[in-house]
Amino acid sequence: MAFKIDSSIIAWSLAGALLSAPAMALDWRLGIGGHDYYVDEADSHTLGAGVSIGLSHLTQGDIKLTGELNIFVDNDVDELDPDHIPVWFSSYYSAGGVLSHSHSTLASSGM
């Protein structure tokens, strides 16, 4: 049994943290691209496009919050895949920072 987390829980938490933060810089990036899925055996090309938006924010406690959402669309003209989905999403979320601070008391005591 695989452990799954509903990505909307993480997305809403990250959005809430980013929107409720004091007026500080919010880094963002926007991407656009194209793709061509090629099946050699059938000489088939499936062309498509993708859009992504990413946000990152450094909190006052030096915790970096990051999120990215990707949306892809394509057009399967030869219908080789009966389960083809023309629009799909992917997302990525992270929070990073220092887990613990090392103290210099051990180093100064000679241990």
C-alpha cells in the first residue's frame, strides 16, 4: 500500500503561508515550452505545449518555501493510446531550512 498525500493540502498550506507573510520579496518564474512524444515503431509524433509557474519565498525564520505547478496539453492525432489524457498536471512543493544549530561548546571543551 503506497502512502499518498493529497497535493491540494500542500498547495493550500503553501499558498496560505506565502500570502499571509509580511510584505517581503516573493520570487517567481514563468516558463513555457513544447514537447514531441515520438513512437518509433509507429512513426508517430504527438506535439504539445506546457506552461509552468513557480514561486519561492524566504520567511523571517530563514525557511525557504517553494512551489511549482506545471500544466501540459497535447494533441494525439493518430490515437495510438486508447487511454490518452490530453491535459495533465504536475506539481512540486518544498520547505527548507536549518534543522538544528551546532553549538561551539563541544569544540571549545576539546571533545
